[in-house]
Amino acid sequence: MYDFLLSPEVKELKQEVREFVREEISSDYLRQMDNDEIVYPHEFVQKLAERNLRGIRFPKEYGGRGMNWVAEMAAFEEIGCLGMALGCAFAMPSIVGEAINVFGTEEQKQKYLKPYLEGKLVSAEALTEPRGGSDFFGATTKAVQEGDYFIVNGQKRFVVGAEGADFFVVYCRTNFDPDAHKYNKISLLIIDKGPGVEAEYLYDLMGCRGGGTGRLVFRDVKVPRENLVGELHGGALIFNQMMIPERMTSAGGCLGIWGSLDLALRYSDKRVAFGQKIRKFQAVNFNIADSIMELDAARGLAYIAAQAVDNNAPNARRLVSEAKRYATEMAWKVVNNAMQVMGGIGYTKVYPVERALRDTRLGLIWTGTSEIMNLLIQHDYYQEVLDEAYDRRKMEQDAMKPDDSERCFTDDDMWDVHNG
């Protein structure tokens, strides 16, 4: 709906992805994934690679297209209707590739990033731990340096692509000084699938099936020193950067809930009750109207966040957090609205809305819960407003009866009502 704001190049990409989604991915393939008949969508990955859709934002010399976040958001809006699992498979190069492209060595880019974007390798991010959850810096997976190698022991869970990936980017504890700051404890390693690396358990998920999500266990895995990404103990900086694609791809994928909305809309134009199409009933068409508005608002925020990141705007990270939270919560509202419009038949497997509902619930949890997004949003906005360089009008000065003795701040504070 925002195509008029897109450049000709991005419009062309969006149409290309739209045709890919419509023509290349069969309904049988989606059903097989949801039935767990496909453990990891290798065929989908290969088709993306054939169309050069694996690295939209990355340099052409590594197999990317050299485009920007707005372009990737446009692509995600089309891909998202295929569901969370394929959306995640589409997103992973953006997430893993970010770490290697921004912080990796040229050797790492040639060995991992280039073949990854070309579809010759599959990767996954190993982040969450059984006792960690949102407490990322409490990671207990250890990488002990011994000469030119690290010896890695530990486990990660909820790894999308645990079954199917050729290599993993893994956050490990490398600084064992008990007094070390939490931001100086973690490092990021590239770990190849091989001896000592095992996907011990594949989760029986409510939705998002067919993505190979499982628990990884590392037992005395020998990792070459040259597989360290960035600086030793510098994993916090990389994590901070990777959270942008983590959350942007979540927001973009959830824009694909337009598929469920369109389905409900078409259903309401055919279903007849009490002598007329149900779209004529206010209870139904207001439901559709609310969904349209929510989707448009989420689109606006997601594309604004994309432009903010492309332009390195000072409030970009806050907007990313807002886009992730709003788009995922929007998708949950819209898919529930779609099911409500369709009634009982929407709760069956006759239509794919029930699958979309099962998929969409995950969006409010992964890549940072809505509660974590709230923490980030308020924290960043407090910093913006309380910054001494903040030059917008301060409303305290407009009180009808100013009384400094009743104020909750002192004359030493930055808020000087007398001088504006």
C-alpha cells in the first residue's frame, strides 16, 4: 500500500518477490512443513538463491544485491504470507550475515558469507540458553582458549535451523573474571557443524514448523581462533548490532498477515447469512476496517524504522523496537479478527487461518518479547527527552499558576521554567 513511497528499484524487487511467492512455493510444500514432513526448507533456500534473494542488503561482491533496509522490508512484506518458518529462513541471512559483514574478516566473508548468500551453505544463530531466555548476558556456554583454538562446551535452545545448518554463529562466555562487566564477558564464534556439535532435540512446536528448530549441544568442540568474529570479549557490540536485523525481520515478516486479512475479506464477500453477504453486517465490516487500519499503521512504522536505520538516524534503535512490538502485536490482532470473521470454519484446517494464528503467536515472543521492547522504547525515549541538547518546547512553562515549591525538580535540573 506504500508502493508510491518506494523507489523504482525497490518496486521492481517487491514485484519480483511477489511473483516468487505466488509461483514458486506450492501449497503442498507449506502443508508438508506444517505436518513436519519437511524438517528444514532446503528447497526454499535454493530457490531464493537462484533468484539472488538471499542477501538483499549485502555487497554484490559477496553475492548480495547492495540494496537497503527499505528494500528488504518490501521483500518481507511479500514473503511473510508464507508463514513464520519460511519467513525465518528468508531472514536468517540478514541476521547472520550482519555479524559477518560488519565485524568479520575478509577471510570469514569469503569462506562463510559469500557461499551462504549463494545458497551453498545454510547457517543459524545460537543465542538463547535453557536458563537464559531474555537474560542474554547470563550465557553459560563456555569457550576456553587453548593456543590457537577455543574449546566450546554448553548448549543453546530454540535454534531455528539447528537441524539443517552447516555452520552456526554462537555467543559464548570467554571472559571468566568474576569482576568482569557483563558487556565484556561474551564473544561470537563461527562453529562448523561437525564432531561435538549435535542437534539433540527438535521441538514439537505449536506453529512455525519445518524450520528445524532445536536444541544444540556442544561437547569439547575445537574451534579455530580465526573463527572469532570481531574482538575477543566483544560479543556485546555484535549482539547490539544484530538486534537490528533480528527485530526488523520480525516486523517485516508480520506485515505478511495481509494474507489472512485478504482471505477473511474474500470469505466475507461470499458467505451469505440472513439473506445477505456477511460483509454487509457492521460487526463484520468494522472488524475488517480495524484490521486494515492496524496493518497500515504497522506498515508505516516498519518502513519508517527501515528508513531510520538506512539513514543512521539517532532514534533508529527506538523505532526498530517500536516496529517489532507494534507489527507483531498487530499481526496477532489481525489474524484473530480474520478467524472471528470466518467463524467456526476458520478454526478448522479447511482454511489456513488456523495455521497463521499458530505461527503468529510466536512473533510476540521471539527476538525480544513485547515486554523487552517496552523496556527499550521507554529507556531510549527518556534519554532523548532528558538530553541537554533537546531543544523542543518544555510544557512546564505553560502552567496557569506556576509554583516552584510544588515542582518535582530543583533549580539545578535542566528544566528551567523561568528561562524557558
